[in-house]
Amino acid sequence: MLGVGVGVFLADRLVERWALGHLTAGRPLGVWPPYVNLTLTVNTGAAFSLLRHQTWLFVAVAVLVVGAVAVWLARTRRVGPRAGWAAGLVAGGAAGNLWDRLVAGRVIDYVQVGIWPVFNLADAAIVVGMGLWLWESWARERRRASEI
């Protein structure tokens, strides 16, 4: 779990450095045009650039998310692989975006898929991690219901 989180954080840092060095803002680099492009953008808000310039709000939310994952892991006796991956992905993604906001006051986004807003590796990790967490919760409830 810790390894997944640290891996996501480091990968986000590396890919962001690459994007800043190789992409030009507003000029898409086609990966699989027109479906997938690398497009450098700066985001001071949340998803879809909502609540722009509310950096401290997002810093607080990211600290709470990372802290909640740490507390959950500390209190949970047995964490299955799916839940462990989920926790690592969410914490690592939140830490990656937290770093950006603390160091620069904004997040660098670079992946554009279709008409979807541009996002980054940390955002993708959070979304996939939450999906895994929901799947694990659903599967756990099904197991409990079948035991009754």
C-alpha cells in the first residue's frame, strides 16, 4: 500500500517534469488523435477548473484525504489487495496534487481524452483508486449478505 502510494507520487512528479520540459501550453501533442492528446495546462481549481484560486481549500482537502487513508490503514486489521491498491492510489494521487499546490499554487495537467477536461496522473490515480474502493466495498457487502 505504501509502495503504491509512493510509486504514484513519484510517477506523477516525473511525468509532470517531462510535460513541463516537452509540451507547450495550448499545443496538443497527438498520442492517438483526436481521442488522446498530451496538452499542457495549468489548473488552480478542482476538477473542471471549478473553484479557481482556492488553493488552501484544496490543500486542506488533500491533507484530510491522505490523513484519512493513513488512519483507515492504521485501524484496519486486514487489508485485502484491492483495498490496499485503492488506498495507495488515492493517497498517492492526493499527495501528488498536494505537492503541486504547496510548491506552485497550481496543478499541472497534461492528459486530454476526447472532450473530457485535461487531467494528470494524480487525478487518474484518485479516480481509479476510488473506483477500486467502491468495488471492494460492494464485494465486501455481498460477501456479508451471502453469509447470513
